[in-house]
Amino acid sequence: MTNSTKNILRVLSIVLIFLIVSTCSSGDDMADYSSQYEVTGPQTSTTNTTPSTTNTTPSTTNTTPTTESASTNVSTSDFNSETNMVLLRIYMYESDGSGGENEIIITEEVPVFDIEGSTHKFYTNMGATQLIQLDEDGNVIYGEDERDSYFQTTHFEVPVKLDFQVTSNVEVNMEVYYSNAQDPDNPDKPTEVYEYIWDFGDNGNIDGKSIVAWRTTEYEQYTTPFALFPVKFGGKYRSTSNFPMSEIVYKQLLSMEYENVEFRYESDLYTSEQDVLDNIKVNFDQSLSDMAGTNGPNNLSVINLFGGREYFCGAEAFCVGNDGFINIFVKTPDLYIFSHEIGHTWSLREDSPVNWTDWEDIQVNNFVSDYGLTNVYEYFADAFFLYFSGQLELEDFPDQFKLPDLVKEKLDSYFQ
């Protein structure tokens, strides 16, 4: 392998690290992905509480990485206790030229160090520090996400293990790691990083219950479970935030199917399946009826019904559009919630015909609603609602809701 090739691989591995970091970090705002959108306004900013810690970051010198195919066998033990070195696999993906991806694995033996009071190791490279989990055989545990990363977030100093417990209604064995150092490449980002590692349980459940909410020490309100964005690493969940978590809530979720959609609901929020129907049927049926003869609801697959608490985000609902999920935080959703969120599931799916640049141009001079000013995705979802189900709003509140001819013509091109 030439020196030039080695240098390129080194740069690619570093770029990959920071790309993964940008998708793994989490705050009290919902994760900033184009597939997740709230129904109501922005969250309040938070003030972080800083524990008193003193960290020392050792300097490291890393060996040159090599590449291998995805099928290459890996040593039975990644960790060498004599040298305190770990063999890491860094997964990279490149286009195959036909819409798919080829997987490339870069293997690199790196020095790791202990964290006081922890079985985990940390690895520092060019000022960036990541926690590495090892199983009982000394092998690295990789995240079961789309990119198989070996870490969940980046710290910019050596993290310390904090001695405090997060309150929960189930037994949660959680470790908390903390650092407070500025990312030199992102001076506007919060400096505090809390990394949580806790039991995954039985398929994500503990005592038959799933995560439905969490909150911080600063606020009484709860945050949606999806803002926590946990990733499974072996038998553990890992997640991060820029503030300390104080409580995590697990609830039993029951499931029923209605109109080819799976409804998941908190068992203590609704007394029975009939109670669920009594609260959702009228407006959900109306939303489907308004879209009859179109493919508007075709990407809708799951509706999660959470409630019984006040959520900090202020949202009544938001969706994971590409996956066809709608998450609702009120017991009795209205027609607007269903129609607006179905608009997200339709427009954000993988085979969506929506050209967002076109819609950004339309948005400039064609008002539809105040909430539609939030961004182009909310603009589309409100236009979708008005197009299918918003006749009363257009008639009764003409100054607040409008469906300009250009917007209607664009929607006609999809649904007529």
C-alpha cells in the first residue's frame, strides 16, 4: 500500500468519525432529521448544570489503518490486555453506481485507556475521544444502526463516570459519562456532553414496558422518547444529550390494528381497544375519507399514542415520515393532526415525487398558514391538510389559512 493510499484512508476514517458524531448527538430538541417534524412551535432553550470534574487527556499515536473486505474474519479477541490496544473496524460506504452501496472496512489497532470505575475503554484521536464497549471476551461491541459505529458520540476531553442515578418506574441500570470541552470545529455547539449507557432489556422493553418519555433536571415537562434516540450496542442502549437526565419513563404499550394501520397505545391511557377507537375513529376515518381514491395514506404504517403527561417540546404530534410512523401526544387527536402528519408520511417516503426545491420556491410568495412558515416540510404538510381536509378552515378563517392556486395546482399534479 502506498503512503498516498494510507493517507487517504486516514483522512476518510477521520471524516467518517465526524459524520457519525453529527448524526448521533442529541439534545432536548428533537433530532434534527428531515423525517421528523412537530405540529406546534419551537422548544425553549436549556441551561446546563456542570458537575465539578478535572479530566486529563493522554496523547496517543495510532497505527496506520488497513482495508479489508466486509467478509474478512476478525480475531477472536479485539482487545490485547498486554499492550492495551484494541483492533477497531471502521465501516465506510461508497456508491456502487446503481443506487446501492459497497461496504469497505478499515481495520486499525489503536491504544485505549481505562475510565475510573468503568469497564469501558476510551480512545483518543486528534483531540476527539470515544467510549468503546468490550464484551466479556474482549471484543468491541458495535452499534446496531445503519453504520455499525463503534461509538455513540464524541467527547473533546476524557469523560468521567458520574455517581448519580436516573429515576425510573422500572429498574434501569444506567451508567452516565460526562465531559465539558469545546468542539474546536463547532464553537457554537454546547460544550457539555452526557453519555448514557443502560440495559437494553428484552427487545428494548424492561418488565414488559417501553420507553415513552424522559426529562431533565432543569424542567418539569417531559421530552419525547424519540429525542433520546437510543442505539442498541449489544445488550445495552447508548444515548447522549447536552444536559443531565433526571427521569426516564417506561410504560406498557398495547397494539391493535385499524384500517390497516397499527395503533400502539399506553395501557393506562386507554381502558380498552374500544376506548382507543372512541378517541381516534371519527377524525381518523374522516382523514382517510378525504383522501379516498388517492395514495395519500399509503405510506402510513404505525401510529403511536402517548399521553398522560406534558411534553417539553410543546408538540401534539410529529412523524418519522420515511418509516411511516406518526407519534401523537394527545389522547384525542383532531382531524388536523391526522391529515397534517399523513402529509409528512406521504411526502417524506423514499419514493416521494416531491421536489423540495420546487416547494421552497412556491413557499416564498404563497402563504398557506403561520405554521407553514416554520420550514418547507411544515409548509407542505399544512398545504396537504388544507387540500384534503381544510375546507372549513379556509372558509371560517380566510386570513389564517389559504390554498393559493399555484399550491393547489402542484398538489393536483400528485393526486389528480
